[in-house]
Amino acid sequence: MLKIKKSDTQNFEQNSEQSAGAHVQQRRLLVVDDEPGILLLLTSLFAPLYTVRVAGSGAEALHILHGGYAPQVIIADQRMPCMTGAQFLGQSLKIAPSAVRVTLTGYTDIKEIVESINNGSIYRFVGKPWEDEELLETVRLCFEQYDLITQNVELEAALSQVQMLNEEKNEIMGIVSHDLKNPISAILGMTELMVPNNGLHLGTADYQQFAQLIRQTGMNMLELVKGLLDDHWLESGTMELSSTALDVSVLAKFVVDDYRQRAKDKNITLHYDAPNDRMIALADERRLHQVLDNLVSNAVKYSPTGTNVFVSITHDTDTVRISVRDEGPGLSDEDKTKLFGKFVRLSAQPTGGEHSSGLGLSIVKKIVEAMRGRVWCESVFGEGATFVVELPKN
């Protein structure tokens, strides 16, 4: 065996990398062998075609992988001291799972070959001594195999995305069918009863009741349509947000005052607490109003009669924090896993027969994050829930 210093091999490797073209840079090869002469021979064989890194042991090769080198093909000698090729290749799976692996072996030990297959995910075996043309063709096929693996992963990801979008489309169609078709049918039925000369004798009170029901049903449908549009704009990135220095306390108080009568109608006491000084944060006024309206509305909607809802504002050096706390049923463990998801219906039900589209919290999260803020929920099941919005200060 030709005796060559390891430093000579490293110099050859560095020179080959520096002279490599664009195609070479795209094809990365790692060669592991405890014989410096073998490393030099393999480097000289592959360097004109690929970017080549070499290692004299499994431990050194793992260090190279941990350092960020990402080979598409790994060639490793089987019989090496301290760590066999199969052992190294097995450990390398955690770092470079997609790499195609080749074992160099100069003997026919069945047990060790089986170990290589089981532990190292071996694609090819090449015997020593090898024919250069055979080895070059083997490595070429390995790179083709890597391309196929990569394409399959990309196709699977694309298929998964299509399936997710299809499920979402079906979900939207189900919502449109139920939450729009049924209310429209109800409106048509009520208007049919209100048509003169239908054989019914309706009084003024009946007309007023039907009108109120039609109005509320129309508002529920409008809320759903607006939610679907907002979600689409947020998903597509076309929703326009204009962050300005905004006094959050003024806007929060406005929303609280707007819900006082609705809370009173359910015998719910709505509390508001904020410091006297201005709470300036960077936010889009219209969209922050939408966020606060949703959170306060939910708190009133899901709170039992005779309870309290607390809206408070605090701040620190960098952020303004808005908290909306209720004394409702709280969130179960299953609810917490679904919270802020799209079209989610949680276990809690509106306590006054109110309508819910299942889109509100999903939109809240997307809007808050688009304003570079955070939103989360703190809840113990049976002890209410606190939703917190945190926004950057001016």
C-alpha cells in the first residue's frame, strides 16, 4: 500500500474544492477510510466531478457532518478501528438522513454485511480492489438515487399541501352549506310569512319580531362572509396593515363601552382597568379594533349569567399588554390543542344562543402576528380563560 501523509490528502482535497465548477458545487461527496492512500486515490478519482471531503475515521466524518457539510453521497470503508463503517453510517442517518450510502469492503463477512444493511441503510456495496469505471458509475447512480429521493420528498410535501387545501375547501363548503344555506332558508321562510294576502293575519308585534330575526340572521351571515374574506386576505398576504403610534387604552375602552349593554342583558358585569398614562403601541387601528372586538365579544358570549369579564391594560419597557379575562368554563386540554385553529369549534357553547363562525380566534392570531405582536391564552378548565395580546411599543 502506498504510504501518503494525511496532510497531503487534505491539501489535494482543498485544491480540488477551489477548482470545482458550479456543477461540482452542487454534487457533494464524503469519503471515509482509515488509509490515507485510499483517500488520496478516491479524491483524485472524484474531484474532477464532485466536491469531495474526506475523513480518516468515523468520528472525524461525524465531526464534518456536524460542522454543516451536507453530502448527497457518502462512501465509507467497513473495517475501520474504533468505529466500523456500518456504525458510522448508522449514526450519520440522524445528521444526513437523505444521503445515499456506499460501503467499501475487502472481505465477505456476512454478519458485518448484514449489520451494514440494517444499521447503515446501505444503497450499494463496492469491493476492494475496485475498478475505477465501476466505482464512478456506482457513484453516478447514487447521485441519481439522491435526486429521486429529493424529488419524492418534494412531491410528497406538495401532495400533502394539496390534500390540506382540499380538506380546507371541503370545510369551507360545509360551512357555506350549513351556516349560509340554512339561514337563507330561514329568511326566505320568514319573508314568505310576511307577504300580504298569504292567508295569515300577523300583527305589528309579529312583523317586528320577524324583522329582528331577519336582521340578526343577516348579520350572522355577514360576519361569516367577512371572516372568510379576512382569512383569505391574511393567508394571501394581501391584507393591508398600517402600523402607527396608537393609544391602546382609548381603543380598548371604546370596545368595552360598546359591549356594556350586551353584557348587562346577560347579567354579566364588564370591568375595565388601565393606568392613567397613555398606552402607546405600534398597531393598525382598524385591525386592532377587530382583535379587541372579537376577544371581548367571545368573553361575553361564552360567560354564564351573573359572572364578570375583566379587560385590563399593562405595559413594560418594550410592550403594551391587553388582557381579557372571563369566568366561563375555561379550556379543556383538547381545546388548547385546537385553539387559534381555522374553523375550530371548542367544547364551550355560547351561553345566550349567540352565533359563532369558528374563524375569529384564527384571524385574531394572524392579525396580531402581522402587527409583530403575540397572542396567547391562559386557562384552567372550569376556572375561566384569559386571552392576552402583546404589542410592541412605539
